[in-house]
Amino acid sequence: MPIPSDYKELLKILNRHRVRYLIVGAYAVIHYTEPRYTKDLDIWVEPEIKNAKRVYEALKEFGAPLKDISVADFANKNLVYQIGVEPVRVDIINLQSSLRLRKRK
């Protein structure tokens, strides 16, 4: 399944801002198994203030609507932030407190 250019651009920006994130959902499944149709890209982010600043700045650069959201919101462990509409929607989901990301090997 080809990755939409908006998704590629967002991931490049997240990497440039050194955001700690993990792709989950259908795109993660597609990477390891047979392709299947999906309507969004799910990204888990660590809800730590340092990472929250990176997420906010990356989304700002991407052009995401941030009028009603702050850096502190991205440090909230209960946040689900959505941009775009299906079939090209992005869900930014804060990791649960018991989960931690490790550096890619």
C-alpha cells in the first residue's frame, strides 16, 4: 500500500524535530504482514514535556491547526489529536504511562 505524500512529509518533520514516536495501527500491521486498507495514520508519542515541545513544533511546521491546543496538551496522557479527514487522517495519540519508547536498533 503506497504511503500518501502528506504522511511522508509529516514523518520527515517529526524526525527532523527528533520527536519520540511509534507508528501503530494499520500501517504498522502492513509493514509486518499483508497489506490492508486503512483510512488513517496512527502515531503514538511519549507524553513528556520535552517531547511535547517537539511534537508541537513539528505539527506547527507541518501546518496543523493548533489554535485550541498547547504544548501542555501534548504532555497530557489522555490526548488524541486528529488532523485531516479520512482517508488521509492522522491521529496523534499519547502513550500510556506504562509504555516507553526505546531507540531504534
